[in-house]
Amino acid sequence: MPMAALLAPLRRRAHLKRLLPVSLTLLVTGLLQLAGEASAAPASRGPLPQPIGRRVGVWLTNSPSPLYYDPQRIELAVQQLAETGFNTLYPNVWSRGSTFHRSRFAPMEPMLAQVNPELDPICRITRAAQRRGMQVIPWFEYGLMEPADAEVVRQHPEWVLRRADGSSLYAMHGASLQTSPLKDLRVWLNPAHPGVRARFIGLITEVMQRCSVDGIQLDDHFAWPVDLGYDDYTRALYRAETGREPPRDVNDRYWMRWRRQQLTGLLRELRGRMSQTAGQRSTVISLSPGPFRFAYNQWLQDWELWALGDLIDDLVVQNYAYSLKGFAKDLDQPALLKARSWGMPVEIGILSGFGGRTPDMATLAEKVRLSAARGHGVIYFFWEGLWGQYAGAEGGSYRKLAFGLIHAHSYANGRSNARPFTLPPRPAPARLAPPPSIGAPGVNPTASPLGYPY
């Protein structure tokens, strides 16, 4: 649809507001936005799918892990997770601009397409977990972020958000704007653009229809970076709604609020489409953001508003502080203290192990206890850090036993237990054998191009 047709209704509203003084224009615009936010709550839905007691979950990814490429490995992993007290799985389904199935909206992940394009790991994980009474909430890790060389970026450059100087590239997780190839750099798609919205919602509802999952999860990449919004489409939309040009100051509070409202609008539209897709079966929208001030000031994620507006049902706050002192301090951040009073599930994201950072089980047991003492469930990042290839010196067998004991103690009978807990003695240090290689000769599906699972 031509941009003129998309913006026509907004121009009529802008014409009326231009007849008012600037102060009244700001007031009218603010009231219109608040009215839109007040209507964010969807129609009353049935009971949401909830596991017994607090959530004990784990993020599953393809990188760096061979899990997604082997059906026997998937079945064994889900069985072991069920045996050790996990009740919710968060498999990554949307990463690096690709999916793990044949999609109408994006290409299949290259390694899966090469190893076994019919494997369908997300549906396979879902079936294996639901047979065991667990829930599956696929994790749309990349959100609105795309590799800079993605096909959708080449085909629709008008969908890309830009800075005031016209640039759009981000160097994240060790990449460099000067030396990294485009595939390792990132851009952000515009959450206000109808084409972006249709594609994003299509990616999510496609998985819901295929796999009968219990919900979906968004994280800190479902965002609008605060320095972006100066592309042609956003400028035209802002002029049509306000009668003014976007301010040069990216931290202008009114400009921030307007862009946040566009992101909220996409979330509201997603909620409505998910309800239509699920029919009588209610589904969870889970969000895993960073600390509130950072999430809002850097990414325009207002997860307080979204929670109170019934746009999310489950909040997983990432707390990757390595020390126990730092971890305990972050558990009592003001926004998290407020979240405990909202009546919605709030879990804590805990680093179980990745690369050179694998906390020992005594530290993890205390972090779980501190979380349970405040009434929170726990979600671990990530699967291979539990008792897999990042299990560290304690070894996989001991850690698997210890996780089972921790969960049985901390969340017995569906209730949080804050009493201290003593683990069995640690075994002698052991060196884990590397996971067996799979796939095409000379190709290692556990490799991460940036050395990080993003």
C-alpha cells in the first residue's frame, strides 16, 4: 500500500492539532496516546497455561550446541530435564534472521537445512516435553533485529530504522563496524511499519499453528533502540501524527514516548492475533528484558506498562551477576520489587554456564534459594551449561544430580522454599569429553560466529 494511503487518516488528525497552540497540541497528543495505552488490555481470556508451582525452565539454543540437529539428542535432553524438575522449556526459534523450519517469512537456519531440513526441532521438542507434562514457550531471540546482510534487509531497505546521520548498523557481541563483515553486523526493523508488523506476527503465529506451543517469549531484542527513528517512514509518520519533525535529541522524553507507543502498538496487535490463532486455547506472552531503567532508556521497552496493561503474562528478569552479593542486590531493584506485587509470574534468569563462565553448583544453589525466597521461579541460560559441554570441572553427572536435588528442595510441592540446602560433596575435577560432531564433514554446528549465542 502506498505510504500516502497509510498516512491519510493520521494527516486528518494532524490538521486539527495544527489549529491548536503547541502546548495544547502536546496535551491532545498525550491524551490520545494514553487512551491508546489504556485500551491495550485485550478482551478477557481464559486461564493461562501454568505449570504446577513456580516455573523452573531453561533456554535451549542451537549455538553453541548440537541439540537441534539430532532427534535422539532432543528426546534424551527433554527426558533428563523432566527428571530433574524442569517444567518449562524456552527453545530458540528465531535467531540470526533464520528459523528452524520451512517458513513463509524467513529462510531456514543454514546448518539445519544442510543436516536435516525435515527434522523440525521446535515441534519435536514441544511434543517430547508436553508428553511429560512440561510446557514449551518458544523464544524469539532476535525480535526486530536482523543480520545486516539478511534477505529481508536487501529486499526492503525502507523497513530499516536509521539514525539521524542515515546510518543503521550495530556492532554487537564482539563485532566491529570497521572490520566485521555485514553478516556479523545488525540492523533493526521498524515496529511502526505495517510490512514489518505483518512479517513479525506471521513468524510467531506460524510456529503456534504448527507446534501447538504454550506461548511465546520475546526478549531485549524486541525493542526500538533509542538512537533510531530518523528513516523516511518514521519521519513521515511522526509529522502526520504531530505536525512536527522528530527532534534531534534522541532522549527527548516526548519523542521517546511516541516511539515507545509504536512498539506497544505492535505488542497489542500481536496479542490480538495470538488470541485469534489459539482459539479456545489461551497462550502466554513471556518477556525477558534487562533491568527496567536500561530497558527503557536504551531500548524503549516499557515492561512495567506492558505488564500492567495485560500485554504480557510472564516476566523473566535476567540477572547474570556472577557474585552472590551482586545477584542478591539485583533481585531487589525497584522495578522488580514492584513486579512482585503485580500478581503475574516473575522468574529470574540465571547464568548456568557458558564459555569460561560456569558457576559451581554451590553458587547456583544459593542463587536459586535467594530467588525462591522472594517467590520467583528460575530460568537458566543455557542448556549446555547445566550438565552439557559447559558443565565445567564438576562434570555433567554431578551437576545433573545436584540440579535435581536443588529443584526438589527449592520448589517442592509447587511452593518456594527458602531454607538453606547442603549439596553432596563434589567429585574430583574431571575433564569433559567434547560432544560428538554431527552433520556434514568439516562442519561444526556447535560453532558460534561471534563466540556468543547471539
